[in-house]
Amino acid sequence: SEGCGSPSSELVLGLACSNGFACSPSATATFESNTTFSNVEIMNARVETTYKACYCSGPCHSAGQYTAVPGVIRVPRANFSHTLDMTTDPYRLTLIGPLETTRADFGAAWTVKYVKGMKCTLAASRMAVTGNPASFTTEVELQVNSGGLTVDDIGRYTLCICSNENGLSNSCPNYERVAELSPVRVVRSEADSQLADDTLVTSQRFSIEAGVPSDVKLEGRGLQTATWNNAQVRLVNFRDCSANELTTIAASVTEGMLVGRVEVATGTTPGRYTLCAKKNNGAFSIVGEVWITRRVRLGQTWIFHPERQNSLEVAGTNLDPVTDRILVVNCSSTCGLAGPSTAVNTPSKNPRFPSMQSFRSYRPMASVGSYKEATTERGIFTTISGRYCHATPLPAAAAHGCFAHCSEPCIAEECFCDGYLSDTADSNALCLSETACMRVCSETEGCYGINMHTSLPRCFLHSETCGQQVDTGTLGINAQYDFLIRKQASRRLDIDRGGSSTTMLRFAPLAIGFGGRFKVCFCDKEQFPSSQAVCETEGDFAVEVGEIFVSGVSCLLTQPQFRRVTCVEQYHGGLRCGEGLSSDPGSGFLASIVDTPSSFGMSGNLMV
């Protein structure tokens, strides 16, 4: 018990803290006189331990915002404890029994296992314990496999022990946790644990979208430009640098990393590949793994507001709303290795929205198929309400442009300058009534449709480029604009009604109650073996799609990637950002996030 100035203990399960003091989940029930936090468990330590609970009503991101709850929590010591020396080969495990040796079954056989995680109900990991004790009184030394550990084995481990009276390994239904002197973690593969200077790390992971150039940045220790100026990076079939080469690229040292640009053909078989690299005139060696996908678009970014309902729109091709899933993990975690972040929850009980699965992966909202939206006929135009085309508008005609027409006092009979919103000379906005704007579009070659303001005489003309957005249901959402399509240009109107489709998966509602960054991992069914049909474990979510930022705009502007990127509002809340998106029907600015507060409150958090 160290008071509220210390971060939450690692032995407390059910709480996740992004920086030690911004913790989740929030309270499950709140009353006038008490607050309940469910599913919080404190693991036993080597000695009896005292904990103090600290409560924050919000905002919660530093120690000073927490208040100590009266009283303490006393947790008895664990029956068993251990130490693990990871400097030897194999690792040396010292298992320490209870000081009291009065347990009647203490002379029976025992089974010991390491699990990856904190729960003894998990299956035994590849950190295999050998020399299981037949019996012992207070202390015994065992060995743990340390050979051949790969990137898949990186993580936190727990040692568990079970009385095994008949000597059969499958007769231990109730393992108990063995406390450790310090947390047991595998942080690198076996090769990376003894990394020499001027050498690349061997446990790196990347996701690549087939047909799209991707920068691969390989970490190393003390990489020297002279020995890597003619380096090569090669992508091959799994675990063999010499066979079935997929592609080889040149790479060089930039800011301490070996950097190269990789592009694989669109028709490349999706799945797991090995990444190899070599120095000048050296031999190729394995430095990591690459997961190739051809269905989901990578490099996507989302912005969540911590006090509002949010969602994720995942773009791609040939997506499957029935079987596709995502997993949201903490920003320091690795897709395919990490479990889900407990910071993410689904706050709504609305039956339209799916609940989280027991594994905390998220299924997309059901596909709604093709809908013929009720439209309004206005002359030769068809209107789609509350939507706009997020593409570059056609140039404004000088006679009707808001800047040319209204930046100086207007003397025309009909000025329509109420639609002038401090436009500059490069603005494509037209200050015209709806009728006049439709007439200009009809007279303009290449005009496909109009972004029309619903309350001001202000519009933007658009080309055939918008037709694809109409066909795929990806028009932008803005209650202040309608999109008007010239009837002779109209094809089919498969209007987006908020469900998932083969080009867009929607996951809603999602909420994260505090600021931070998170990764979105995708389960790609094309990478399943023939015997598997659904996403089953963390390892199935190996494709990193992008990142979620939970913050206000003033914080995001400190991130270089957001200074030149545009964002569009998602159907069910939150923003989706990226290059090539036009965020406003004309100006390129998204008004809905300009006034997003940079600080925010939270509905109660607990730290133990």
C-alpha cells in the first residue's frame, strides 16, 4: 500500500491503465452512497500484501486527481512462490513451497506449467517446465525451455502448480498461481536477447496490403551506415530466406533504422511471410514476419471523443460482414500476440448493435444490403438528404463564385451573399439558390451533382468522381448539406443506411473513456487453414489495420500526421481520417471537430 501517488499494481486484474493513472473500465453501477467496479481480481504475492483503493470522479489522468478510499485491502500470501533466472540456458526455475509443511498431500506428485497471461486456466505455453517435482518440502530447482522462442512467445507469463496425485498431467483441474519475485516476461526472441552491435532485431512484425507500397522500418542496435548502405530486404515464404522469394528491395539506414519500400502484387496469396535482410555482401537472415492482406485497407486512423458514442468504419474490398472481426489492443501491444484492451466497451444495449463476444472481439453491424432510399424529385435532380460528396469540387464560375461575387459589396439584383462564409480566392463555393445552382450544373459540362447547403444559398458542383461514392454508399455525412444528382447522370442509388457491406465494415457503438492510442487488429479469414472457419484466438488477429486516437483536437495537432490530413464523420460517431479524403463539402475543413474540447471528464475510475 503506497497511497495514490503510485501506479496501479500489476497484480490487479480487470483494470487497465494507459499511463498508470488513466484507468478503465469505469464503474459498472453508481448510487448516491456507493459505486461498484465489477470483475476486479487481486492476485496473491510472495508475502501478505496490503492495497489501498483510490477513486477519481473525473477527469482522471494524474495522481493528484485520485482520493484514497478509507480502509485497506489485505491479500494473503500465495502458497507457492518462485524465481526464474533467464540468464542461463535453459532457464533455471526455483520453486519455493509453503513455509508450513503440514499439508497432507504435500508428498504427492505435482504438475507445474507456465501460461502466457495471468490466468491458470489457460493452456500450458511453449515455456515448458522440465523436471517437475515428484515431491518437495520447501524448495526445488527445475528447468525451463529457453530454446527456439520466437516473436510469438513475447509476453507476460504466470507459473501455475497443481497437485497431481495419480501422476497424470490431465488430472489437474485446479491449478493455483505461483507468486514471483518479479514479473516474468519474454521481451524478445532468443536471438534478440543477445543482440550484438550493428545487428537487426529478429522479432519484428509488419502488415502489408497487396498492391500498395509500404515502408518497412527495421529496428536494430547501433546500425552503421557503412555496413548497410547496399543492404537488401527480402520477402519469402515462411521461415526460409533462400526459397520461394516473393520480392527483394534495396534498403538503407535512416535515423538508426534500416528502411525500404516493399510492394507485392495484388494477386499475392494472403498470409504469413518471413522478412529477411542482409548487410553489404552478407548473407540473408530472418529479421521478422510480414502478414499480407488483400481485403482490408491498412494505415487507417480513427479519432474518438472520450465522452461520446464512437464507431469504427473499416474500409476494404470483398469484406464479409458475417465472419470478419476486429480486435482493439493497447498501443504498446502487437497485433496477433496481444489480447484485447479492457479500455474499450460497448455502452449501448440497443439490439441493433451487437454486444462484445466473450473473447472481446467485435463483429460488424449486420449488412443491410441494397436500399432504395426515398428521394425527392426536384426538377431533373434526385436528392440524397444529409449527404455530401467528399471530392474536389469543380472550379467555381467567376460570375457565381462566392469570393468573386460577395467579397466586395454586391450590386447585382440577386446577390445570395448569405452563402458567403469568408471564402478565399481559391474557394470553389457558389453563392446561389438551389434552383439557380441546379441550372448552372445543368449548363456545366461534366457536372454530375451538387453539394447543396440546406439553409444557405451555397453550393459546390461535382464531377463524375462522386458516382463511385454513390454506388458504394460512401458519401459523407453532414446534416447541413444534401447531395443532388442530375437525373441523366444517375445510375443506381444504393444508399448507405448505416450497416456493413463488402466495402465497409461498421463496428458500433464503441467507447473509450480516457485519452490515449490504441491499435485495431483485423482477423482475415483468407489466412485461415482449411479446417478453421471463425476467429478463435489472439493469433488470428495478426493484421494491423491502423490506430485509434482518443483526444481533443488541440492534442491531435501536436501529431505531425494530423496536420495535413483530412477527416470525415462516421455514420455512427467518431472520425475516420486519411489522405485523399475531403472533409468538408467545399473548403477542406471539418467544422465538427474544430470546437472539440481538448480536456474532458470521465465518469469515475478506480486505481488499486
